[in-house]
Amino acid sequence: MCAHHARLFNRKLGIAPKTPRRDKLPNFYDPYIPKNNRIFSVFSIMKHMLTESSLGQQYKTDLANLLNEYSDIDMVSSGFEPNWQEHKLWQ
């Protein structure tokens, strides 16, 4: 989709990422489980991976800035909860 300039924000993913096991990544589940068929779950997994390499905070800031720049995007259809930045994975 990206290669052909299609929108990701309002699509269900054809191949959804596997949800991490609760015992391996408990922060993924608190306070809610991101829908794994939306782009927010991919962003969340990337955030976790980048946190492991110490780049997670910059990624969070860059994503928040990008979303603010394109505020007309329907966040709910992308899988974002209203207070997504308060999710433990994004702290």
C-alpha cells in the first residue's frame, strides 16, 4: 500500500501482526489491548522494538508530531484510543 501511495490510517491490515504473549510483554495489555488489525498495533510494536534499542522516546515524539501535523486523520479508524500516549507501552 505504501509503495502505491495508498492510505493506511483507515484500513484493516490484511495480515495482522501477532499479539505478543502477556508474559513476554505485559505493557502491551495495559490498560487495553491495541487492535492488531489496525496500523496502531504496528506502531506499538515498532515503539517496543525501538525502546529496546533506546530510540523509543524519539519515535514517540516524532509520531506524535506527525499526527498533530495531520490532525484531520481519523485516529479511531487507525486503531488509536483517545489517550493512546498514556498506554504503558508508550510511556
